[in-house]
Amino acid sequence: MRIDDILARKQTFSFEIFPPRGELPVEQAVGIAREMSADKPDWISVTFSAGGSGNSANTAAIASRIQEEAQSCALAHLTCLGSSRADVDGYIDQLHAGGVENVLALRGDRAPGREEIDFAHASDLVSHLKSTAPWLCVGAACYPEGHLEAQSLAADIEHLKAKQDAGADFLVTQLFFDNELFYRFREACVRARIKIPITVGIMPFTSTKQIQRMAFTCGATIPAAVIKRLAAAGDDPADQARAGVEYACEQLRDLAANGVDGLHIYSMNKPAVAHATRLALTECGYLGA
Ligand code: FAD
């Protein structure tokens, strides 16, 4: 199943599987996906060496097993810094053999030993995939607050337009904690004639430490409303995690009320967190019961 076909029919709801350190064993990842599939996501995405962690060997295998055993459509991430065309083609062959038709085409973060070989930007990867594997549905990343390296949000949106022009079929946003920033970004995309669907990525934060790390690694603004909730939660890890889920559910309900193409949950391998978001979106009528 292609994600652009699903997006053409409905507002979507999706989850992510993320190998945090080292390789996430395939069996464990498939077990998590099976649990998450009880909440009937439209797809489950699988990250590729996120944060330069090197954990990419199992991405294609996990994506394929998700489709076979969790009966959910899979979106396999792929980064291109440090990869040659032959590396990319080999990965796409693996996806093809495993019946996976959806790829999120990314540049990847700069890291020592991860220099440009054949691809400088994600738009180069999108072009390559569209010309060599026309059967693929290709997504790309976008940044409501601008990518950390971008000179300005306007420059970043110009580069985003290049991904659409290269053939990207849909977008997934970086996480953010202030919905107003997304609404402004969406208007800027309309002005820039970006017309492909934008699915919104929301991460239920799990602790004060984790949200601080996210702020530094992806430049997300932490609004006062989040700081107040974490202050009220104090040092208790369970209260901090509960505050994260509650805040994310409020963000999701507001986004649902403001009409989005799709909602993607950075579910951090936690089926219970994914389930809480499904309940919130069912209660507000975004999802059917
Ligand atoms: P690009 O689109 O190439 O953009 C990177 C920077 O280059 C931006 O500042 C952009 O403005 C600029 N730029 C783009 N084109 C040009 C141009 N032609 N000329 C000059 N400047 C240009 N990382 C992982 O390692 N694994 C993952 O699985 C993963 N999943 C992700 C999923 C999502 C939804 C998101 C939002 C990010 C994900 N990342 C992942 C992180 C991502 O790899 C980084 O944010 C990376 O730094 C940029 O990737 P990109 O695809 O947006 O790159």
C-alpha cells in the first residue's frame, strides 16, 4: 500500500519505531509493531541510523516484517550522507524484495565519517529514487521552525520546495511543541506553492532531560506551558512522562480541530503512549471508534 494513496483518501494516523542505541533486534521491533498495530495506524515508520547512531542494518528487514506480521503498512527511512548511489540502490532492492513501497528520503545529520559521496541534499536522493524506482512512494522531512543549519525559515522552505519539485509525494514534520508555529509554517508553505500533503509529527516527551536534549538536537522551542507542567511534575519520572502524554494529546486535539493531512506520533517504541494518543484522537472525533 502506498502512503500517497492513503493520504488521498483520508486524514492519517501513524506511529514510529526507533532503534535508540545500537541495533534494535528485529524480533523486538516486530513485537512492538504488533502491539502498536492494535491501534490501527495507517502506517508505522522505521528510522534509519537516527542521530548518526549507525543502527540502519535492520531497517529494511523490520519494515518488511511489519507489513507481513503486524499487517500494517510500513515507511522505511533512508539517509543519504555517506552513501553512494550503489548503497542506496542496494537498500531499495531490499525494500522491493520485502514488499515495502514507501521510503522517507533524508539527508541525515552531519557526523564525522558521514561525508557527502553521491548526495548532498535530500532533494538529490528524492530525484534519484524517483528516476530509478518509480514504483516507490517517497516522503521527505520538513521543519516548522526551520532546520538547524538553515539561514532562515524562508531559505529552508525554498529548499523544501525543491524536494516537492524533485518528486516527493508527502512530507512529515519535525516535532514541535507550539502548534502556532506549525500553523504559520503551513501558511508559508501555501505561499511557496508547496501542495503535497504535510503529516504532522508530534512527540509525547518522556522526561525533563529528554525534552532538553530534543531542544538542542532539533532546535524545538519549549513553550512556557510545557515548562510549567514539568515544574508541577517535579522529580517524579512517572509524573514527568504523564505530563508529556497529556500535553501531546492536547496538541493533537488542537491540530485535529484545525484540519491536518495526517498526525504522526513519535511513539518512541512505547505502545502504551501510542495507545493514549489513539484514545485522545478517537474522543475528539478525528479517528473512528
Ligand atoms: P535536507 O533536506 O537536505 O536539508 C538539510 C539542510 O540543508 C537544511 O538546512 C536545508 O535548508 C539545506 N538545504 C537543502 N537543500 C539545499 C540546497 N539545494 N542548497 C543549500 N542548502 C540546502 N535522521 C536519521 O539519521 N535517521 C532517520 O531515520 C531520521 N528520520 C527523520 C524523520 C523526520 C520526520 C525528520 C524531520 C528528521 C529525521 N531525521 C533522521 C533527521 C534528519 O536526517 C536531519 O534533520 C538532517 O539534518 C536533515 O535531513 P533532511 O532530509 O531534512 O535534509
